[in-house]
Amino acid sequence: MDKNFWLERWETNNIPFHLEQTNPSLLKYQHFFTAKTNNNIFLPLCGKTLDIKWLLSQNQNIIGVELSEKAVIELFENLGVNPKVSVLQDMKLYFTKNVAIYVGNIFSLTKELIGNIDYIYDRAALVALPKEVRIKYTSHLMNITNSADQLLITYNYDQTLMDGPPFSLSHNEIETHYSNRYSIKILETLIIPNGLKGICPATEEIWYLKKNV
């Protein structure tokens, strides 16, 4: 799986992972983000998620990164705003007053580019990556955000019954990636009706990762 896999998905509109509503788990656990206003919330591999529009309505600031420029253009169209565009060395930046979305490979993103991050909201990033990439991703994510507190959504199912994405993540793997820098708490385990993609039994798991002090 390489970048062309995801770019083709967006070009052909084969994006079943995109929700046509605000994620219910974000609404349920919004208090982690909205206890105060003007937090800088980082959304990795953000696509054109409607969660951004809702977070903006709660007076939060959004920093995101997405491989597909088409997705980012549609994101701003859905927000009803015309962003400015800056061309960087390895990426483009689409931005308005409270939204900054980088277009390109997340591994080209640096902490100097994104600035201070208060929270991470990872709904569909970690689960989109194969196991060998997840190790690099989690390390990079923590480094560029200074291990900001994180609301993380994952799936758990028998990986032998179905290929990802989304990939299955065990509790042990979450601990392996994050326990050195975070206190990890599972908030909820949801049974997915009819299984994941109608193929195999699965659960959706909601985590909160609190930075160790």
C-alpha cells in the first residue's frame, strides 16, 4: 500500500471511511476538547471530515494533514470558505483564520510547521496504516506534537478474516506504541452492527491518551 492507493480512492470517490455526519464518539467525548476555547487540535490524515466543521463551531483551532489535495479542496468547499494557499518545499498549506491543512506526506510535517498542539484527534489515521508503518507513524506523531493528549479511535477484529484498511489494533499494540509517553484509558468498546464491512465481527474502541508528566 502506497500513496497512490489513497489518492486513487479519493479520485474515484471510493471513501466509505468518510462519515456524512459528525462522529458520534467526538460528540460524546467532546469535553476533552471543549473545556476551553481556542485549543489547537491536530487531525492526522483528516480527509474532508465533517468533524472539523463541528470543532470550529466550538471555537477550536484546527491543524490537519492530508495526502489528497482533492479532499482538502472539498473540505474547504464544505466549510464555505476560500482558503489561502502557500507552496512549501514538500507540501502545500491551505489555510484560513482558524484552519490550517497541510497537503502531503505526514512524515514531511515538522513541529516547527504546525506549532504548539493542545490535543490530537485520531479517528481514522492509525487504523489506515499497515503494521510496519504504524511504528514510524506513532513515533513521528508524538515527536511533532510533543505527545499532546489524544482521543484515539481504533478497530479490533480477527485480521485473518479480512484485510485492512481499516486495520485491527490489539490492546497490546496500543500499549506498545504509546505507554512510554501516555497514561492510556479505554473509554468505550462498541460492537459494530453486522460486523466490519459486513464481513467479520468487530468492535470500535475509543481511547483517551493522557500525556505523562
